[in-house]
Amino acid sequence: MKQSRIIVAGIGPGNEADITPAVISALQESDVVVGYKYYFQFVTPHLRPETECIDTGMKRERTRAEQAFELAEEGKTVCVISSGDAGIYGMTPLIYEMKRERNSTVEIVSLPGISAFQKAASLLGAPVGHDFCVISLSDLMTPWERIEKRIIAAAVADFVTAVYNPKSEGRYWQLYRLKELFLQEGRMPETPVGYVRQAGRPEQEVHITTLENFNPEEVDMFTVVLIGNSQSYEWNGTFITPRGYYREGIPADKPQLQGSRPQLQSSEPQLQPNKGQDIMIRSFRTIEKELKHPDIPLDHKWALLHAIHTTADFEMENLLQTDKGAVASLYQGIEKGRIRTIVTDVTMAASGIRKGALQRLGMEVKCYLGDPRTAGMATEKGITRTQAGIRLAVEEHPDALFVFGNAPTALMELCDLIRKDKAHPAGIIAAPVGFVHVQESKHMVKPFSRIPKIIVEGRKGGSNLAATLVNAVLCFNDAGQLRPGRDV
């Protein structure tokens, strides 16, 4: 007697060319095919003339499974068909559960098929090249509260995310909520989103946009949506998520953000982040989410994110003060060649300024603390070496960007030289640290309203903080897309 058997087969997304040879063979040997009538058009060419086809109607999966068992228990080979892969939101789990429930001896064979998200991904390019997850927005059998937790988890974990059942006549708002959650949890507005309608079928439509510009109204129940991760990008009409074989030097040409962050165009191609930059990007996104007051001007926020990233001190929200447009105007001065020199009070501040950024922008950093003339002047004039270093700097570079991370007396010296019209700084970064004269030195610099200033109020500061504020200025053209650390 022939072994009773149910073959659960995924027939692919709806194109005969996407049905696997194993499934075609199963269809040819089956006595009965059970499924939703819409799918029979795809399998009929592979059936024997005497093969019986049983349509159980839409949303009658349990009835379909019961009929399959009844027929198999009569000794027939039954093929239960599902679109895509029968194991992914298909009939396979139900068949196995029913076998357990009935304590049936019927043999179950599961044959995979090309899933809808795989077909959609191939049409979009290579969006699932790294870790991904698949989420269904159907709440018929899963409470929405649980679905929402899964959405948040996918967004936080930076998974490429495929969305099944994104919309139906009765479910019109869930996809809007998914988009809101992804943006809320830190997925960047320029993240590529691909959506494919009727993948593999004559009515096929393929679209690529950004998360910010994605319109859920353009999606229906026949659509699969794919949302990229932090590494994904669109290039020449294709959606790519790199696996990591090329970690540096590959132009991403990501689309410019069209939302709340104004864009600064760079003449250089953007590169895929290396490991260090990737860590910085994720850190900045974490910091941004934890800010008490995130709705602040972009150039101030850019400096603030750098300051908190360096110090892990969220008190910087209260301590960091920037003149209106200071970071942007200093960057523009550097980009246009008006600012060519940075002067620091101590060598430690100079060493923290990224060499790659200086080279890229044609800048030089000067610190006169180790200059032989400094020690002689300090002894002769009875001043500190850092004061003497600033005097020498002003003689040679009166219009430099002056940066202070250690010595309040050096900052006070610069203020005195400005008042004497001997120094005309292009900008001042005032972040000396300590207990004596520190706060006073910062107050002294504030009246110079025509000079763009970045000030760390109070006792806090330091050379590392001063250097990171310089770095924020040097890479301000990356602020719009929140992509710090290109020169790491």
C-alpha cells in the first residue's frame, strides 16, 4: 500500500519560472492538489490530467489542512500549495500542528519555495545582504501590541526589515505606525526603502525611495516592503546592503536627506563607514535619542553630539554654548579658504584634531608651547608659557581659529590682545578645564560678539573636548546625514 503523504509546497511568488524543480516533481506525482483557487493557474501546466484540484477558498486554511489529511488518510498523495515559501506565513506550520493534534501517521514533506521577500529583494538589487528579519503587520492572530514590540526591536537592532501584509482594507494605519517607529528609534530618514507590488507577476511594480519619503498610501496587500539598515544605500537605481567585503573606499552616493536636517553638499563621494566610523554613527544616534532637548539648530547639535560622545556627559546640554551659526560659519570659512590655521594652547589639544580632516581641507595646526622662543619670553615677561605661546601665535597668525582646552591664562591673553586690536581670530573654541581663572576666562571671551565662539561653560573642559569641537567643525558637512567620523 502506498504511504499516505502530504507534500506542503511553496510555489514561489507567482511566476512559473520561479517554481523549483522539486516542487514541479511533487506536483506531477500528486493525486490531489489542495489550495486557494488563485494559485492553481500557476501549477496547472505541471499536473497530470487526472490530478484532482480542490479549492478551499480564501481564509480557510484550517479547512484546507483537514481536507488534506482526510485525502491522505485514504492513501492519496496530496500536495498542499502556498505562494512563496509554504513555511513562511504559509501552510507548513498548520499542517505539522494538525498532524500532532490528530496523532496522524501521515508523512509530511515540506518543500521550500522562493518567498515573496526574496523575489522582491532580487528585483530591488541586494537589500538583504546582511542580517534581516521579516515582520507581518497582520493582527488577525497576533496582538498589535506584540507586533509593535517586534517592530521596535527590529529598528533598534538595525535589521534590514521585510514587511509582509503591510496593508488591507481594514488595516490602513499600521504601516504609518511602523514608519513612525523606525524613525523614532533612530533609523535615518534617508534610509532606502524598496517596495514591490505583485513580485514576479505581470502586474509587477518596483519602487525605491527613502524612509522619510515613503508613502504608505502607495502600498496594498499585494506589496512587500523592504527597509534598509544603517549601511544600506541606493546606487544607480539599485538598493544595496553591503555584507562587508568592501569596508572602505566604495562610494555610496546616498540620496540627500530632504527632511528636517538641512543638507550640506560635499564635493567628495561618501564612503561606506569603516568599523570606527560605524561605531561613531551608532553612538551619535544613541546620544541624539537621549537628548532632553533634541529640537535645536543643527550646527549646535552637531557640536553637542561630539562633546557628549567624547565625555559621556549629558550635562553638556547645559554647558555647551555656541554663538548662533558659529559651527556652520567656521566650516564655511575653512571650506572657502579664509581660515587656514588652527592654533591650540597645548600640544594635547593639537594631537586630538584629526589629521585626515586637516589634510582633506588643507589646514595646519600650530602649537607654540614647545617653541624655543616661548620659554625665553615667559621668563623675560614673567608670564606662563601658554600665555607666551599665544603672543607668538598672534604675531604670526592673528586671524587663526584659536582653540583652548587646558590653559585659562592663554585664553585670557588672547582676550587682552583682541582688545588691543592685535588679534583678529576667525573663531574661538574656549574649553579650558580647572578651578583657577577658568570660569572667568570664559566670561572674558563672551563680549566679542563678532567672533564665532564655542564655549564650554563652568569648570569643565579639557584638551580632548576642545579637539572634538574642532573635529565637529571640520566635518560639519556630514551633520545633515548624521554621519560622524569620516576621518577616524
